[in-house]
Amino acid sequence: MDTSELINVMALSELPGLGLNNACQLYKRVGSATAIIEHRNDILDILPDAHPRLREVLSNASGALARAEEELGFIEKNHIKALVIGEEDYPVRLAECEDAPLVIYYLGNTNLNAMKVVSIVGTRHCTEYGRSLCERLIKDLSQVYPDTLIVSGLAYGVDITAHRAALNNNMDTVGVLAHGLDTIYPNLHRHTASQMVHQGGLLTEYMSHCLISKGNFVRRNRIVAGMSDATIVVESAEKGGALITADIAFSYNRTVAAFPGKVDNPYSAGCHKLIHRNMATLITNADDLLELLQWTNPKSNNQPRQLELFDDLTDDERTIVNYMKDKDDVQVNNVVVATGLSYDKVMSSLLELEFKGVVKVLGGNRYKVLGVRH
């Protein structure tokens, strides 16, 4: 993406009165931020069905453009990447979500489109029981799938425990921030954040010098949920950010899991609520998680099935089956990442493969290859 387009994209995300979600939808519809900005005074000629107020909002773009140019200098100086939705490095799982950010700012060295991504969330008032669960889960997961990316919010309690456990077990971990990359909140986690930049990264939808507000922390939860295959709640009170994240993940049709606790423990009440309402599956260890996600344990003795391809598969279908055939099952997001095909193309091809009897739907956006006929 050229510099001019990037500045215009960043400006769109900062336009007062437009809103982050509206900016993304507008960008998707027009296909170019530059075209939107250049036609800001006659935008209704391009989008005749748009609300008349859109022209008024866009007419005030000068301040947002100046802010974007200033931010471009900041991110270039600090080696920060601006990832725009639709680009290769933008998290493909997140891009599927209707309320995905138009642009995110990323400082780090990991692949945000890793084959396996898990978010781990919970209360800021983590107990010793919760810390032990979190550390054991990540340690055991690292023994089976060390390339799993661990995502959380860098907050006190479960979040920071998950990040530090990942670092200690040589796993990449990404913290999703509720403010710009010019600061770290809480400041006490600055050292851990610095380590994460070299073993994972820091991610945010907010520019530098952004005012830290409670609403920002709520909004960032959708990114934690959206960029992950599964959200795991370790400990949570009956209300709190972890439950918001779990609820969002559930609405995205992602896997949600929760650890149980003592019935009278207030910081297990949220987990119990999720399980009781069938919004989360009860897990007690990493093996439970692997079974839930249907991730084959590479240390098991199960041998992959030998398959031959249909003669009547399209090139895209053949590519998908070739990727899936040696796996017990696959999450759609992983197919998109591995094959390079668009999400829509993968979904339409999987539907055709289902009709042909090649794959079976397992639920939770997961599929399994059944076999072939001659």
C-alpha cells in the first residue's frame, strides 16, 4: 500500500462522527480510502444511498489527515506496522468479524496468522488456583503445540500470567492494548511488554497519544476474541471483561472454554455461568482443550488416512483437500491461512465438497475429510 493511501486509511479511522466500524464498512464498500477522501465533497455521487450526513462528516477530514500524517511519522520511527484490513499480514480471523478494525498497529515479530491461536482471559484478581491453572495449561500446550500463539490483554491477573507463562515456555504471545503504542498500561507490565515485542508482539487499533478510557478496554476485547480460534476463561467474577470477551467469541462462532472452580469462589462464578448457559465447554487441562478443538496430538499413535483425490474436484477444492487430508479435522481459519484462498472461496468450496461427500461439518466452523469415491 502506498503512503498516500495509508494516510487516508488512517485518517478514515480517526474521523470524528464516523466511528471505527463505519469507517471499515465504508472502506470495504468503496475499496479505496483515497477515493473516499478525494470525493469527500461529492461522496453521494459515488454512494447515492448513503446518509446525507456522511458528506458533512467527510468534509471535516483535514484534522484527521493531519493526525494521520503525524502518526505515520511515529510508526515509521518506532518500526511499527500499520496493518489494513484485506492485506496479507492483517489477522485473517479478525477480518471475518463484522466489527473488525479498519487498521491496527502492530509492534512485534510473530505471525498473527499462525495456524493455531488461543486467547486466554480472566479476572484481574487472579487467585493462586487460577495462576496455577493458567501456567499448567500453557506449559502442557507448549509440549504439544509450541507454535500456538497466545493472545491476551496485558492486564493484571490472568492476562499477565498467560503472557509470562508463554514467554517462559518459549511460546509467542501478543498483547492487545486499549491505547496507543506510545505507552504501556499498567506501567508495571512494561518489562514483560518489552519481552513480548521480541517473542510475539503488541497490537492496538488506537493511535499514539490516545486518551485511555474504560470504553477502550471493552472495545479491545473483540480483537482478543476475533483473532483467536478459541477463548479460554481461567477465572472470572460473575461480571467483567473476561465474560464480555467470551460472549463476543461465542457470537463469532468461536470455541469458548472455561475452567471450573469451587462453587463458593466468587472468581469462578463467571466460568460457572458460561458453562451453565452452554456458552463454554468445561475443561480441566490441555488434553481437554485439544479434544475440544479436535487438534490431533502429534505424539499419539494415530496414523493419517491415505486418500486419493476425486477426478471432479476443482483446483481450489483440490488445494483444500490436499491440505486437509492428513489431518483429523481443520478449522476454516486455518484453511484460509494455509491455502491463501479467500474466506468466501474456502467456504463455498467446502460447501461443494460437503455435497460431494468429501468433507463432513463438525460444528464450530470445523471440517473433516471423509474419503473419496472413484
